[in-house]
Amino acid sequence: MYELTLAPIWAAEQLKTALAAAGLPIDDVDGPDRAYFRLVDDENQVLGYAGIEAASDEAVLLRSMVIVPEFRSRGYGRHLTEMTLARIPMASEVYLVTTSAASFFERVGFQVVARDQVPQTILSTRQLSGICPASATIMKLTRRPAT
């Protein structure tokens, strides 16, 4: 496997293009409380993207995760998730919302949570307050990946 690097990026067009191609929302990608990253290999090939949104000092939304199609099913999703989580303070609670990847996120330490167990600051994000359907699965990180 190549050496992987997680590099900070702005909400670039490549990120938006990758999200849109995967059927993920791009309406709220821009914002001062968001940070985005791209996963690249040692040949500087972009393998995927991820983002975090600081909903408060205590709660963060893991968002906008996508692996470029030609690199899917090779374990890069796990690397991207773990490397992105390493950028989040240990004291923060980490949430995400998904319509199709709950089983993947369960394998990396997330558990499904009921909406009434989610902080209002997370529920107030655009992702949860209107962009993602009410049927989307909300998950909370309960077990940080080993480093």
C-alpha cells in the first residue's frame, strides 16, 4: 500500500464534484465552521475527501466523506475515516448522518443513535435540519480507532 497523507483543502470544486458524483449534498459545503481534507497517496493521486463541521466546542459532525470511484473497496475509506478522526479533539463528541453507509461506519466505531439523543447543536446543522432526509441514520462515535 502507498504512503497516505491527509492534506487540508478549501471547499474546492474537486471536492464538490466528487460529492455530487456520489450523490452526496453540496448545498452547505461552504462555511467558516467547516474543514475539509483530501486523502492522497505518495504519487499525489487524490483517493478521497472528508470534512468536519464544528457544531460547538463539544460536538463535531463528520461529513462529506467520499472515496473516488476508482479507489473504492481497497480500504481507503477506513484510512480516510481514521485519519480525519485524528484531527478532531479527543474531548469532542463526533456524529455523522448517512443514508447508505451505516454498516461501514459501525465497523469503524460508530453506533446508531436516536434523534432525541443528539445534541441540539448537531441537529441544528444544515445537514440534519434540512438537507438530509428525516429517514437518514444518525450515528455517534463510541470507540475511537486505535492509533
